[in-house]
Amino acid sequence: METKYISQGGMAQWFESIIASGKRVYAPVNSRGQVDFKLVKNLSEVADDYIQTTQSIKASVYPKAEVLFTYEKDHGKVNLSDFDPETIPETVLWKVHPCDAAGFKPLSAIFNWDSADKLHNAHLVKTSVISFSCAKADQSCFCTSVNGSPGNTAGSDIQLTVLPDGGAIAEILTPKGEALVALLPPVFEAERGDKKEQYLVDLPARFSLEEVNAKLNKAFNSTVWKEQSERCIGCGACAFVCPTCACFDIQEDVHGSKGRRIRCWDACGFALFTLHTSGHNPREHQSQRWRQRILHKFSYMPDRLSVVGCTGCGRCSRACPVDMNILEHITSIAKQ
Amino acid sequence: MKKLRDRVAALLDEGAVSLVIGYEEGTKRPRPLFCRNSESSGKLIFDSRCFHNLAVYVTKKELVGKERFAVTAPISTLRSILQLYVENQLSEEKLLVLTVDLNGELREFVTFEEISAYVAQFEMKRGEREQEILSKIEGMTREERWKFWMGEMSHCFKCYACRSACPLCYCTKCVVEVNRPQWINPWPSPISNMEWHVNRAMHMVGRCTACGACGDACPVGIPIDLITRKMMEDLAPEFGYIPGQPAKQGNALSSWKLDDREQFIR
Amino acid sequence: MSKIGVFICHCGENISATVDVERVAREIGGMEGVAHAIDYKYMCSDPGQTFIKEAVKKYGLDGVVVGACSPRMHEPTFRRACAEAGLNPYLCEMANLREHCSWVHEKSEETTEKAIDLVKMLVEKVKKDKPLESIKVPVTKRALVIGGGIAGIQASLDIANTGHKVILIERDPSIGGHMSQLSETFPTLDCSQCILTPRMVEVAQHPNIKLYTYAELESLEGFIGNFKARIRLKAKSVNYSTCTGCGACIQKCPVKKIPSEFNAGLGTRTAIYVPFPQAVPNKPVIDRVNCNYYKRGACKICEKTCQVGSIEWDKEDEIITEEVGAVVLATGFDVKGTDFFPEYGYGKYKDVLTGLQFERLASASGPTFGEIRRPSDGTIPKKIVFIACAGSRDPAKGIPYCSKICCMYTAKHAMLYQHKVHGGESTVFYMDIRAGGKNYEEFVRRAIEEDTVNYVRGRVARVYEKDGKLIVKGVDTLLGGQQVEIEADMVVLATAGVANCGSEQLAQKLHVSYDPYHFFAEAHPKLKPVETNTAGIFLAGACQAPKDIPETVGMASGAAVKVAALFSNDELVREPIVAVVNRLAPPLYSTCVGCFMCETACPYNAIEHEEIKGRDGSLIRTIARVNEGLCQGCGTCVAFCRSKSIDIQGYTNEQVYAEVMSLLND
Amino acid sequence: MSEKNTYLPYLMTIDKVIKEAPGVKTYRLKFQDESEAAAFDFQAGQFGEYSAFGEGESTFCIASSPTRKGYIECTFRDTGRVTSGMASLEEGSTMGFRGPYGNVFPLDEWKGKNLVFIAGGIALPPMRCVIWNALDLRENFKDITIIYGAKSVNDLVYKEELKEWADRPDVRMVTTVDPGGQTADWTGEVGFVPTIVETVAPSAENTIAIVCGPPIMIKFTFPVLEKLGFTDSQVYTTLENRMKCGVGKCGRCNVGKLYICKDGPVFSKAELNFIPAEEY
Amino acid sequence: MSSSTEFEPKIIAFVCNWCTYAGADLTGTSRLKYATNVKIVRFPCTGRIDFLLLLKSFAQGADGVIVSGCHPNDCHYTSGNFHARRRWIAFRTVLDLMGVDIRRIQYSWVSAAEGSKWADLVNNTVADIRALGPYAEYQKVAEYLEKEGFDEEA
């Protein structure tokens, strides 16, 4: 790991050289009143004044819908064509928040539990993350409560901390980061001794993970789930904006004799998610589904995958149509 | 507000109802509140910021249980409740409806007719946002509309917040979950997203009360409520119904007139 | 379904001339799931059918597609062949290669390719076919006939004579209807009562007919073969089992000035009365509205008169329930009164009559014993004017239709007048003379030529009274619109025939549809004139539209045959093309959410409410259920159901979806 | 990192179709690729994801015994889109298979013990695998008792094999149908499975009981076994939950912390005590 | 895009059994010729025709669609066509709002006696759709799957 300084102008040149390298660059863009990651060509397209993109960067390594393989039926025989990792282009994610970059770890933990997930891993290999540390936060942010911080470098290949002069501290964290630097090495100047912490938003932790985990270990039969979930309407907004939610469905897309098997996003909050063909539904009620969501992230994942399933990005709270505020709910569980 | 809180507290204390669905202050704006005892009635609020259509909860059996319950209903919720009555989803014995009228007076309704009469005083008008976007769309050529909506549809990731927020989407198995045949592909793609929204709009003909809950719920900001609203605006005069004031039986698509328009039929 | 046999027919050269049938069979033979595909010169011939039957057995086929002519032609043929070979007939489908392909396209590559597509489409459909069983509904072999006019009488007798029980209900105290009011009938001028009365008596005496007069239908539930009719027997206040019909009470009744309905208001009757001398049953009822006792609590003269003590003052309406398998509606029609015509004096002028009133004047049993006399002063009119199309064919009056019988009876009236009043002058104002029917035109010509009735083509603008005369002002359009003015002694309006009062309510009780004029609607204007769209309910006579006696009788017999045909089997076998609401194991029960919007859309009232109850009897949910007896299989509910909880057998969502997809893929 | 795509199925040929009961069929599937066949191995209790190409995947246990090499079998009921698509296939058609997934019945641990198999309805297939496995290694076990019940005679699956087991001198076979489900020539028992278990009363001494069936049957059979003296660690069952991936990722099948696809589907009753019953 | 003279549109006709299907039979019996582009799918009644089927047709590559049934008051089931007519009015409204090219859906009443009307309807519709060209605008989007994960710029 190496720390450098990059000036505002240098940053612009470097950005251009990344574009020129032929890699696809996705960055937050403000359009239709929302900021979200979009394919960009110019730095000027990148949004400035916002707290958080509506959606996380999850889709870059776990697309909303992705072809697992294709097949063709031919008089009772079937020919398969496997997913080809080579079809995935080199991608750079620009201006990622640390809480988003941190989401790659839990996501990969899920996908690679025991058996490796070829598709997810192929995306990971081709994706480089240039994160920007956070100088701002809002009331939904709580990364510091879930092992993160506004300057957390986990998951990032390079992290930039923007300085008052428009330049930035550049932490080059991984070989992929180094490769990006190598596109235009001269703009990376020697570091000037800027203190990164000074430029980060101050976000005190709101609860202790250990405390939450301990409480949750005994909370399966608690009434809290019913109380908290009463107003939940059972949509998938929280899951779909979440950087770590990985529940998926496998579906078939058929056109005559040709077909493809598709993996697409699903959500544990949907009423029919666990419905058996027999009509029995182990998670019949919204309270059970809410419990699953919370326990999965804050209890099962830490226990089984050694990683918390939440990065504190606060997106679910912002996206929820009925103000199911995860910070409020977790805090109240911790305090119980 | 005090009158409302007192009345709710009394209703719960007397055991007249076992639950009152209302609003409390939320982290960003008022949010739904479920009062099961008189203490929690102190959190109740009721003002113009109370936007959620609480009628979405009244069909959830696990929530409302078997006993009588009450809901504090702004006008949009009242309209949806009427429609739910028409669709045999509510019984007058089970539901008490509370609202605060324009003079700040607490009103209580038990019957369909009472609500219907009250609702009739209110006109359904486009708000500023609706006016702005709809007039933009109305000014577009067909090709531009296609481009506009495909752009919007490409953002939809099928979280179905629109469906979940809509009081009239109470089916236990939605058509998108039907897989024999798989009418609408379950993964998000611009066409299947559009198919879903067209389907929803068709299912809402004569039923939608333009409460805007679907559009408000959409996390990616697609103005989906305007699809059903525009349909309602265009079709209500043609089919001869007053939006939000349903007839007690049937709806616009379950009935017809001998002289319905047919110039488009060759 | 995946051992499908495909049989391509050449239809001689009808198909093979433009379609390469061998190629069709070859290509289809390579389709997934097709076990056997051949082509043959005539699939519908015996050898052709044998090919199918043998293949079903040899290959263990679980689906058959015949690419031949239109399924509207030979679907039953091939389904029967499959059934004979042991394959459920509903697993056989036809691809229409003749009417929809070979006959409408030139010989070409495209034509053959289209043929292949059409067969493929049906192969994909067959894959989703499910074996279906015909629907069997038990039949209660007893008919209810509503209305005791000539239509109801004829229908009842015809049904009864096939050996089935009939329940005939009549609103009035006697059967007979309008026909009993008529004097003579066109075009033969035979006496109406003379030909009707024997029929009425036959009804009363027929062992298979149970007659309820003074009775009305209260409600009808159920469906074809299985109706439950609740009938209100209005209190007659007279015990018919003891009453001898001596008529003494009628003689003594002090209330004598009640306008007689039978005489269309031209005569009077008493409060206890028999409507007319030949009434069946010929026993009186008390008209409680006009009876002194019921009005004021005192009188009871009839009771004192009655030798057998048959008067029952406290008798109440009785409701009885009858189970029937079919219903014939024969409630007839009514005519507009003279008060409907402001231009003809609002009914104020006593000598402006309706045609029906004129019938009573001309009738030997009428108030004037058959002499044509003015109601106002009893004189014999020297000049009489008949106005045809009074109300009919007049959209401004809300009656745009032709009442059909008026041209003929007006000619008859004029003729009768000329026969009865020697030297009398009669004029008929008409729009067109509609005399279609056996001997009808001749009859009208006779009136004009032999009986010198003056026919004036034109409308009458006004009738007003002046010095005891009725001034009729009209135009003669054949004389270029020349004004015509006649000083008449009597004016007879051929007022429009309209639906009987209460027909709308009755239609709603029976769930049959009615037209904008409240006449009951037939199921199909051409091919199902006596059926209604509610299976098991049939129409006879003028309740469907105005019609004359022979037509009414013919229709009544037609309805009777429909009933008899229905009763000829113990069970009703129907094509299983009906809608079905899905059922799932608990706790789901069904995906139906019970919004019952389908109920409001169904043209046949086939959607019922089914209550799902828990073990403790508590109501869990109410969901829709389709009554297979009522469902006709249109599928409107299927397309209407938001959650896709209803499907229609034979055209299921999976089937039609597979068909459409097969046409578009690759 | 392995280059294998977890979701890519083996291509299998339907080698044999057996119609078991109305709507229930058993398919014998053979690998189309010899090398895949050679490399493939599984143990009793494991399951897989079966593809009907054009319809999707469905989860079933492997119903054949691992001792019978060269093929796998699955038994399924035509209930949904995938199973209906499967049902429409014929001998010679191609299917897909991913697996084996999940844990196994600890047959090695059961050596020298008596085995009691208790199954109901369509839940015999998971049992059939372990029954044949035990019978093929008959010398490893002492007494073997099989109690199998279905709603009606018509609903009994593996009718030929039931006969075969009944005819074996080294197996105690009890078949039963629910009251009202018997036919005129039915010679087996009539009664619900738990009742029959109570009547048959297998000794708990040195015995393992394996119970598979609908939840209601399991619910009533467990107390009977307890009464007969079976401890929780002597009783095994298999659980089913809805699955998509089969490999612990899709998020559906977990019961509390445990994933049926990875920690199951085989659970001892002792293990079940630690997971919330409401989630399966 | 191929030139319009070469373009052979794919058109599906959704027709009711009692009027239009029979009418098309009459076209055949009368040996009237029409274009091969249209393929008929039979329904019991226009009331049965699901709007989703029309929409799915376009997604699967249809360039045009014909929907035809009994004339008003002629419906075998009395009112199925009236229900259908309302549904089409609503459907056209939403499709037009979405910018779908509603000229590609041709509604018609063809009775069992109108064999020549059916031939004309098919030929005219084929000509109309041919003039409009392939519905590439729709089909292009229909083929799109969220492969890249993020929204591409339009």
C-alpha cells in the first residue's frame, strides 16, 4: 500500500486516461432527481452534491439479471453453452463510498460459501473500485456502528480523500489499484502529509455489534419482530438497494428451442419467497420475514461467514416507503 | 389532534376496537402507527403530511386480526376503503373509520354510504408535480413517449414497492408470480418492467383512486402513479364513473355501454 | 403430453394442391414430443380415421393433432375417433389447413410454411391439453310456464303431452290472456274464443298440468335442470275446493261499477268477480282493493249469499316452492293506452279507442254484444277512422320498432265494421301496409277492394272533438301531402304493442336479459329465438316481441320442444368448456381473493360465492366458484381475473399462451 | 478458484420411466458424458437440482441407492411448472442435474444397529435411497423394519419394490393406508402411520429410526417413538424447504442459522431441537 | 431494416370462434385469397382474449396483431364483445401513453357471413404493417437483458 497526492487537475487527467484505456467507467450521475451509477465518459458528468446513490454498486458484481448458461434443444438432445467470463469487460467504479466498497466482502462471502461462484468472481476480477472517503453523512448513515468508517478502505483498490484544494490523498491499496495508477503515473505525486482523518465526517457509533449479536442470539422468539414489522408492506426495496443482500431466484427464459437460465435478484421480504409447492410457507408472516432479514445480516452471517451483512450505508432506510429505519430498529434491539 | 387521540384512547380502553391504524412522526415524515393500547394513542398525529395510504393495511389479516379495528383516514385512504368495500374485502361491522375534516372536527364513519357521502365533497385534482410531468408527457410525440417510458422502465428493478404500497393490490398471488404460463418475466428488464406496469394499469382501470402511493413508494423515482392517474383521467368520463366514488357493484371493466367508443374498430 | 400423433389430410386435393402436405408431416414429425406424423388423402374417411385409431393404440399417443379442414367442420368426427381408440376426446385438436390456409393462399413455399406453423401451434396446444370429462347435470323433469295466454297454454299443453309435468302460473284470475279478449281473428275471421276456450279447458283438465291462477313468480334460484321457483299464490278470498262457481255472490255484490279489465275498461264488473263468462277456472276472486269489506270493514253480502261458505276473508298470500328443470316465459305483451297520445286527446275523448277496446266492441261477449256503438252515447258510428302505427315506428315516442300485428288487425277491424255497420264509412291512415304472412296480403286487399275500406297513406297529425264529432286531421302522402280532414264518429288507434308491465322486474328475477324496450332477449336473434341466454329458460310469444297468434303458437311449440328435448335425458351432458376457479390445498385454498368483480362481468350469473370454513365452522374466506350448469364458456371472467385465478377448460391460459408463443418463436 | 460453473447441470438421459401413482413418476437418469458418470459419487440422503430445459429447476432427493452405480433416480409429483415439464418428457429425453448436495445419513455410524424406516406418502423417495443402501449392505445391520403408509392404495409409490421388500425374509415390511383408502383386496394395515408405529412397536434398543413424511405425520410419530423409548439421537428425518441454488446462496431454505441445503437435509431429532420448528 | 417491399410482417390474429373464425372459414369456402402473414389463434369469445397476450406477441417478435370478434349485439355469449371493447379502449389508452405503436393492433368486427371482409382485413392490415415496417423499436428493447448490471445511458 502506498499513499500519494493527486491534484485536482491530475485527477481529471487520470480519469481521462482511464476512459482512454477502454475500460468502462461507472460513476454517480445526477439525473431524474436521483443520483445513481451510470456509464460515464467525462468527469463533468459525475455528480457532486449528494450523500448517497440510490442504489449500491452491488449490480457491478452481481447483476440484477444474469445468464448462467444458455442451451439449445435439438430433437430430445440439449446443447449447453457455459457462461464465459471473458465476455465481462474491464470495469472501473469511480467515486464509490467506502460503505459500498465494503459490501463486496459480505457479498463474496455469500457467493463463495463452500463452492465458488464463477459468475460473481468473474465480475470481481474485472472490477476495480476507486472509492472516495466520506466528508458528509446523513441521519441514515451508520457505517461506524458496523465495523466501517467514512475512510474505510476495505473493498477499494484506490481510495481518494478529497482535500480543500480539490486535490486528494490517494491510497493505492491493491495491485488492481496499482494498475490503474500505472495508466498515468506522473499525476500521482508524493504525499504531502495530509491527515486523512481530518477530512472525514465525524460519525459516532450508535450501537455495538457484539451487543446486538448477543441480543439477537436469544431473540428468535421475541415479540420485537412483530412490533417492528407491523408497518412493513413487504416490498423488496430495502433488499434491492442493499450492497450486501444477495438472495436470488433462478429462472428460465425460453424462445422456442433456445433457452437461457437466468439468475436474478430476489428478496427475502417477498411473501412468496419461501412458499412450498404444497402451500406451506415457513415464513408466512411479514414479521418472520423481517426477522430473517435482520438475523441473517446481524447474526447468521457473522456466525457462519464471519462477516456482518450490513455496511451501514443506510440505503434501506432511505428507500423504505414506510420508514422502516434499520438504524432505529437495530438500536432499539441493542438497547433492549 | 387531541380530540383524535382522546377518542382513540377511549375506543381502545372501551374495547370498542382492538387496533387503531394511524400516523406517528417518523424519521423523515409521518409514518404508519399501530395503536393497540391507549398509551400509544399519544403518538398519534393527523395532518396534511400524513400521506401514506393506510388502506393498504386493512386487508392484511395477520395485522388486523378478527376483531373490530379502526383507521384514521385522510381522503385518499377513504377513497381506497370505498373501493375495498366494493370488492368485498371489508365488512362494515369490522371497520370503524375516523377522519378529521377541514374544520378540524373529528368524524366517524361506519357505513359505505357515510364515507361515500363525505368523499363526494372532495374533488380529485392534479397536484403540481402531476401537472408538471403529465403535461410534459402529453406534449410528447409517440416516439418520445416510448423513449421516455423505456428510460424510466430501465430503472425499475421489480422491488414491487408500488404493488406493496397500493391498497388495491391485495391479491395473495400476483399475476407476476403466476408461472403457468410465465406471463411476465420475473427478472427486471425494460420490456418485462413495462409489461408489469401496463398490466398493473389495466388492473387498476376503474379502481385506482389516484392516491399516488405507488409513485411515492418507488425507490428509484419512476412516476408510475401517473400511468394509472392518466388512465383514470382519460377513461372515467368515457366510461362514465367518478374516480374515487365507486358504484357499489362492479367496475368500469366489468360493465359496458352499448355505445362505447368503437371508431378504432375496423 | 408428449407422444403426439399428427395426421395431415390432403382433403383430396383441396389441401395438397397448394400445401406440400408431405413436407408438413415430415417437419412436424421432427418436433419435440411428436411421436408419429403422417399424411393421407382423406383423414375423415373410414380408413383415415382408422389410421388415427390404430396410431393411438400402437404408439400410446397422448395427444392427436389433425391438420385438415376447419374444426367447426370435423372436430366432433376426429374427437369421436380418438375416444373410440381410448384417448380422451379433448386431447384431440384440429389445425385448420383448408379454410385458413390452402383455400386462401396460392401454392407457394409460404403457404406450406404457414401450414407447418398452424400445425405446430396446435401441437403446442395439445401438449398443454388436459383430459376433460363432459359435464353431467341432473334434470328435474318438470317445467314451469309463466303466463296463461295462448303462448303459455300452447307451451303447457305441448309439454304436458310429451308426458312431463307442467306448472302453469297466471297473474290474473283466469287464463286466456289477450286472445280471449279478441273478437275474430285474421285472416280467417274465426271466433277467437271459440278456438281458444277448448284449449283453456284442456289445460284445466290435463293430468300433467298444475294450474295456479292469481299467482306470480316470487323468485327463481338454481340453474338449468335444477331450478327452485318460489310462487306467490295471491289470496283469492274464495275457497276453490268448495266453491261451486254458481255465481250467486257475483249477482249480489253491491260494488258494480269497477271498470272491467277484460273489456278493456268499456264495461264494468263487481268486486267479487269472474273476469269473463268462459274463464278458467270459472270461480270468482275478491278484488280486495274495491271490496267494501276490505275497504271499510263491513258488507260481507257475498258470504251471506254463498251456500257453501267458500268466502275466506282472512286468507293470506301463500308462497309455495316448486322444483322445476325448465322455465318457459310466456308473459305476453300489453298495448299502449289512448292516454299516451296527446295529439289524439290524451284519452279524454270517449270515442277514441284502442284496437283492443274495439275488439271488445266487436265481440259478441263484449259490452255491446258485438254491436259497434259509441261508448259516449251508444250510437252507431257512421264514420270511423282507424289510425295505424299509433306509437309504433315512432322514435320520438320511444318506440322505433314495428308492432307487427296492427296492420292486420286494423284491416280486420275495418272489415268487421263494414260487415256490422252497413253504409258505414271507414278510413285507415297508415304508413306502410305490412302484410307478410300466409293469406295476409289477400286479406288486406279484400278489406280495401271488397269491403271498400278507404286506405289513406299518411299520418294523422291531430284528432279533436267538435260538435260531437271527432275531427281527424291528416295528410295523404300519395296525393302529394294534401291535407285530409275527416269528421268521424269514432277513432280507433292501433296503439303500439309494448312489454307487459313488470317484465323488467321479472327478467331480473330470472336473470334473463331484456332489450331496451323490456322485451325479453332471445339468446341468438337467428338461431336461438326461443332460448334465453340463461340455459333452461325459454321464451314463447309476445314477451319477446309483438307477434300474432300463429307465430306465438309456433314459438310456444318450439319452446315446448326445447323443454321436451331437455327432459329427454336424465342428465344433461354439456361440453366441459367452462370456467374453473382454481383450488389449492390449505392454507391457500385458492389464489382467488374474492373480489367478485367476475361476478359482475359474467353474462350468465354463473359465479357463486363459496365459503371456505375451518374445522370449527368459522369462515376463513369467501371465494368464487363457477356453476358449471350456468357457465357457457365465454371466458370473459378469465381475461378479467387479475390474479389469473379463473381459467377456462379447453382454452386455458397455458394453452393459448403456448399457441401464441409457438407462432412467434424461431 | 475453480473454473466450474456451479449452476451448469450435467446432461442426463431419461433411461427409464416408471409410473408410480397418479401424477407420480420415477425417472432413471444416466449421464450423457462417460467421464462425468465415472467421477460422480453421492451418499444416501443427498439431493440435487433437476432441470427440465425450458421450464427450470426443481429440488428432489436422489431416490436411488449410491450402491447402484451408473444412474440416479428421482421420483416426483406433477404439481408445478417444472414438474409438469418433467412429466411430459419421455424415455430418451434430456434432463439436467446438479448435485449431489447436502449432508448424508450416517450409515457408517449405524453399523451393527437395527433400523426402522417410517415413511408416509410421497416422502418414501428420500427413504428409498437409504433403504436400498442398507439392504445392499445388509450384513452391516441387524433387524430392518419398514413402515410405509399412504392416503390410499392408489397413492402408494414403488409398488413393485414394496412387494420385493415384503417378500424378503430379512425385512419386516408393514404397509398401511389411511382409513377409507383401502381397496377390497388390500391385505396391508389400515390406519395412520403413527398408530401403526405404535402397534408395530419396534424396540428402541440399539435401534435407529428414520422418519420421512408430511409434517403432520412427523408431528405425531415423534411422540410415539419417544414413548417407545427412542432418544432424540436415535431418530433421524429429512427436511424440505424451498430451494433455488442448492448450495447455500439463494437465501430460501435456512431454518434459523442452519441451511437445509448445506447442513441438511438429514437431521437427527437432537439437532432439530436447536432450530426453530416454525421455519420448516 | 429491409426495404418495405421485401418485409414480410409477422401478424397474429386473435379471433372468436363464433363470428370471425367462422367468417375466416367462409373466406376459405369462398376461395378468396389473402396474404399468408396472418395466423389465426382461436378463442371462444373476444371476451376471453387477455390483453397480456397481445403485449407478449410484440415482445416475442410480432409486427402486428389483429383482434376480431362478433359485431355488437351478435356475440354468441351476448356481451363478451362489449366487455372486450371496453378492455381494448383501456388497453389502447395505456399503450398509447407508454408510447407503444397502437397502429399495430387492428381491431375489427367480422361476422360469420363476412368472408370477404376477413380477406380485406388481413390484406389491409398486412399492407399497413408492411408500411410501418418491422416493430424493431419494441423488439430491440425486448431482447435486452440486464447484462451489465448498471443502467446504460439511453
